[in-house]
Amino acid sequence: MKWNGKKNGELLGLMTLAGFDVFVTMDKALPAQQNLEKFGIAVFILRGQNNKLETLSELIPLVLEKLKAGVVPGVIEISRRPKT
């Protein structure tokens, strides 16, 4: 989509105009930096031990579970379930 280098506010605006429903990020500060309510999309914030692909890949099934259950606009934090 040639959106490389877009700042968060502009990116969220473009996503809204393009009809996106979900934004997946690792940016924990995003909710404090942007008024996410005005964009009307669900924002998944991935919270892993680190930002390595191997670590974040473990969170994808959790994202998919949430998507299957249906999401509404707002912030949804995704973190690894504690081992029992």
C-alpha cells in the first residue's frame, strides 16, 4: 500500500479510509499517543517477552481466537498465557 514511514496517526487514518477493521502492533504507548476512538478499529497490542519473530509468532493463535470470537473497536492486549 506504500504506507512505509507513515506516522501512527496518519497510518490509522489511512487504514480507516481503506476499510481496515484491525491494526496489530507492538507499540504499547499507542493508546496514550492517539485518540483511538476516532478511528473505529480494533487495535491488538502484542505483548511478548521481546519483539523477536519467534516470540511474537506464539501470540498469533491468540489473535486468531479473538478475531473468530468477533472484535469491536478498541484496544485489545494480547500476551502469552501463563503456563499452568
